[in-house]
Amino acid sequence: MKIVEIREKTVPISSSIRNAYIDFSKMTLSLVAVITDVMRDGKPVVGYGFNSNGRYGQGTLMRERFIPRLLEAEPDSLVDETGSNLDPHRVWDTMLTNEKPGGHGERSVAIGTIDMAIWDTVAKIEGKPLFQLLAERYGIGKPNRKVFVYAAGGYYYPGQDYKKLQDEMRSYIDRGYTVVKKKIGGASLEEDLRRIDAIMEVLQDGQKLCVDANGRFDLETAIAYAKALSQYDLFWYEEPGDPLDFELQSVLRSFYTNPMATGENLFSMQDARNLIRYGGMRPDRDWLQFDCALSYGLVEYLRTLDMLTEHGWSASRCIPHGGHQMSLNIAAGLGLGGNESYPDLFQPYGGFPDGVRVENGFVTLPDLPGIGFEGKADLYREMAVLSA
């Protein structure tokens, strides 16, 4: 078998929302299709991938470096021992040919997007859901198809008031979520606390709030927020400072004893390891948000999970950023703690296959081959156009 063609399309996912650092008015992502010569039901097997929101589309890097390397490689160098399927690890090694170590920025997003499409392809050729394939190859053999999800929202936008914020959070609760998230750091501390209080008014017993600063704060501000947030029973206090400021994260633990979360903007196993070594993260309560679609893909994520095990962390402390079905499959197949969800934003790329409902904070993954994109009609319409 061989890869016949790899296509990329940069598409807009623009919105008027903003967090503490960026607005999304010009946000894009890359949609990728990997077309093979393997036939199923009279059609070639095609794997799809896309990068998570918050990082722009990476079509130029893909077209100039990573796609040509795969298409120029000997087909036998990209397949597994059976010769009937792709080997994601060999594909990954080929994409990284002639790349220096370090510099884990936009390159990791480009490779992570293609890697998603490769895994989708591999699972489809096997005729299995990706979560089942992962459980068999790297897990305990049996996946846990029931995955915790939380609703990410609470962005700043023009005309937002407390009632609209409350209505947004009620809508998530009404759809079955038990944990919701709100952005902080885009207003004053006093205003953010008023917004938090407004949300707390609509939450009931067993329902919790996360807050996310998107790396906005210096140490002094992060501590001020930590002290103020300590009055609430939050699910977590997320990414207070720059993602690479491990000292800030480490110092903050002395001022905030409740759970914290970070990691969505660390794009390699090495950076994740430095967070664990130097960031003061606590494996009994804190959460790790590494997103495979932004950090070189699942091949690298498997290395990150191995590293966490070596440092005494459980995969169950990982709840990836991104809100996409790839991480849902990883969570079900490898025992992660859950996944982010965007009930209304960044569509059609966020969300679940049609018919999947949130029940008491959990979703149950359906039995669909690959990542399951074909089960989400609005998303698959865009993918099918790319591969036609």
C-alpha cells in the first residue's frame, strides 16, 4: 500500500470572541486529507486531520516540507511489517527528517495535523475505531468508551453582560455538562470575580467551574488571582502565566492549594518533561492539558505519556485541550481523565458525532471506524470536499 496524495486546505474559524491574550477574528486552521490506494467498499481509504483552535493553519509548512517528504519517500519505508498498513511511527520519523531538535513551535502543529490524519487512516484500514486500536496496541486491551468532558466557554465578547454569561453556562448544564469553564484575565480582577459570582449563582451541587487565564499574568498578578480564587471550590485554575515560565507555576503552588491546570501550549515531550521537573505540578490534584494536535501528534503524545509514568503521574490526570474527536479517542483508548469540549464554538470542528449526548458530564463514543469524523455530518461535508 502507499499514500497517493496528501491535501491541505486552510479554512477560517473566525469569531468575535476573545480570551485574555488573543481575539479569534482572523483565526484559521488546516484541514488535511491523506488519500491511499487501499480500497474499502469501492473507494480509497482517506484519513483526515485538523489542528486545534488557537494556533493558525500551517499549510505553508506542510506543503514546503512535510508533505513532500512523505510523498518522496519509498512507500515501503512508511508501512508496517505486514505491508498492508501505514506505520505512524515511521511516517513521523520521515516527516522529521533533516529537522533540528528544539524549536517546538508551528512545526509541531503542522506535523500534529498530518499525524492525526495518519492515525485516522490506520484505524480505518484496520476496520476499527481508533480508541479500540489504541487500547489493543498501547493500553490494557479494552477501551473505556465513556469519557468525561467539560464545556469550554465564557469568552469575552462585545455586549456580554452577566445575564448572557449566566444563560451561556445554563445552556451547557442543560445539555448534560457538570463542569464549565470561563476565561479570566481579560478584565480587572474585580470584574472577573463579579463574573465568577454570576456563574456560581446558576451552578448546583455537583457542578463546578474552571477558570483560564491563557498565560496572561506575571507572578504578582497570578498570586493576586490565586488568593482571590481560593474562596471558591473551583475545578481548576488554568495557565496563569506564560506556559514556559515553570518558576512562576512552581511558586504559585505556595499560594494556591486547590487544583491547577496547564500544558496546552507545550508542544513536545521535552517541554512537558520540563514542566513536570520544574513546574511544581502536583500529581495528586493538578491537571495536564497537552494537546496532541498541536504537539507533533499521537506519536509524540505516547512518548509524553511514557515520561509521565516514569515521573509518577497517571494518564488519568491528563485532560487535553482542543475539544476534538482525536483526543476523545485517546482518552477512551489510553485512560486519560477526559477531554475539553466546545459545545457552540469553532464548529464544525469541535463536538461529537451526531447522536452522541452528554450525560452527567460524560459521553459514550460510538462504534465508528477511525476517529469517527464520518459520524459528524457537518464536519464530514467539509472533509469530503477536500478529498473528492
